[in-house]
Amino acid sequence: MVFSGVLLSLLLPLHTHAATDDSLNLVTSPLPISLSGSPGSTLTTDIRIKNGSTHEETLKVSLMKFSAYGDEGKPAIADRAPGDDYFDWVSFSPTTFAAPPGQWITVKMTIKLPPSAAFGYYYAAVFSRAGAPEKSSGRQNVLIGSTAVLALVEAEVPGAKRTANVVSFSADQRFYEFLPATFKVKVRNSGNVHLIPTGNIFIKRGDKTVATLKVNSAQGNVLPSSNRIFTAAWKDGFPLYTEKESGGQVVLDKDDKPVTDLKWDFSKASKLKFGHYSAHLLLAYDNGKQDVPLEAIVSFWVIPWRVIFLVIFAIALPALLVYLIMRRRMNRLLAEKTGRKK
């Protein structure tokens, strides 16, 4: 049996993660580290953490677990429960340490794999102030006053099953006036080991591909027996709805949805979209033996009715003016002829 592990922050290995509670500001930067070993061997990996505040903090690291919840597959961090013996396999060095401001500190995570280990184990290394208890903010991917680094450990043993399917593939609207068009892909992992589906959405008008969008470029995992939603947006249009910002933050409406503004960049006027389009989804995941493709299609319309109205108006107005001028001249000529006959 061979074991492999992937260390990542909030299931996205290429991103850093920060959490704050007033003055506490911690940044973690785990690399996408892969580990392998036989049963009974010891796996180690380094976690880097930086104190982003202006004063020294005394920090501690503790162990929790996580699972996926909801269709979006967000991590739900939880305490150890009865029967979670795999917590005993993990240790940290150091467990408590001083963190000067602006400096990176390395904490070593050690996992001693017993002969009986198999399939997936999902850990959360939680960093917080020493002496301060972690307080969960509910079924969210953060802890109040803490930051968590997630570790996925897989045991490659006989019976490992990687099976996924596309539950749904949809556009957020059927008819658009202007872009962006946002697509949602819901993937279901019905196996017993986490997997990473990646691929593209090909936007076509007729048989011509006009755009290609990446799906899950951050290499996010889908945990066993769970769903996860991935999104991709087609923004190459004119004009374009953009999210309104204030002070570097996205402005939200009363329903917590981003407020948008319509941006008219006439240097991109050639990117005006019109007509019927189809989005072809092509994903693939590794089932341990080969790449397995997943496909789906959705269609939609882009009808820029305001632009169409302006074009029609621009064409019709001169024609109307010519008609009115000609009619006035004809009426004048008729009036002159009638006056001569009298």
C-alpha cells in the first residue's frame, strides 16, 4: 500500500489564506506538497505562517478535521469525535511559538501512518492565539480568531474508487443583453477517494468556437460522497457588466449580491455579441488508471436590444427626415399648382 497526501488551504492549493479577528492577522502559504509512503512509515510536510500585524503574537497550532457540505463543497471544520483515532497519527513541531510581525514561521506537520490506514483522511491544522479557544462560526470554512490549513491524505489501497459525474451544467440566464455569462458546473464524487476534475468550457456560435473558459484551474478537490460547484464566466464582450467597487470592496445590494455597472469601452466595440450560442463542457479526472471525460452542453442567447434599437433609430431617423422634407416640398408644389389654376 502507498500513501499520498496533498496539503492545501481551503481546498485550493495555489492560494494563500488569511483570517482576522480585529487585530489578529495570519497568512498561511502551504505549497501543493505531495507525500508518499508505505504503511508504518512517517510523512512530514512544512506549513508556513506569517503574522501580518504590527506586533508580535504568541500562536498555537491544534488539530481538527473537515468535511464538505452543501452543493458548493465548502469545508466544514469540526472537532475530534469519538472514533477519530486518526487524530493520534498527527503531531506538530513546534505547537506553540512566537511570531514576530512580518516574518514567516515554519511548522512541521508529522503523520505516522499505521498499517491499518486506508483511503482518505481530512485534517485541519488550526492556528490561533495561544490560550484562546477556537470558536466555530458555524458550518463555514473559517474559525473566529483562527486560520486553518487543510490537509488531504490518501491511502492508495485496493478498493479505492474514483467515480464522478456532472450533476448539472447551467448558465445563470437563458437570455442576455450583454455579457458576462456565468456558468455553474456541479460535480458529484460518488467514490471513496477525493478527486480533481479540470477542463474547459468551449463557447460556440454555430460550429465556430469563439471563446474557451477554464474550469477549476485552481485544482480544487471534490471529497467523497459530496458535490462541488465550479463557476466560470465569459466576459469578453461589449459593453460589459462589471462589479461595482468602493474602497477596494465589492458593493453588495440588500440581497448580498454584487451591484453591477454597465461599462462602455468603445475600443472593444468589435466584441459586441449577438445571436444564439452553445457552451460545451469538457472535464476530465484521473480514476487511478486513466483520465475519464465528463461532458455537457447548454445553450443561450445574447440579444443586445438597446444597441439594436439605437442602430435602427440611427438608420430610420435620416430616412424619416428625408421623407418629411420631400413631403413638404411636394405639398408646396401642389399648393403652387392649385394657386395657378385658380
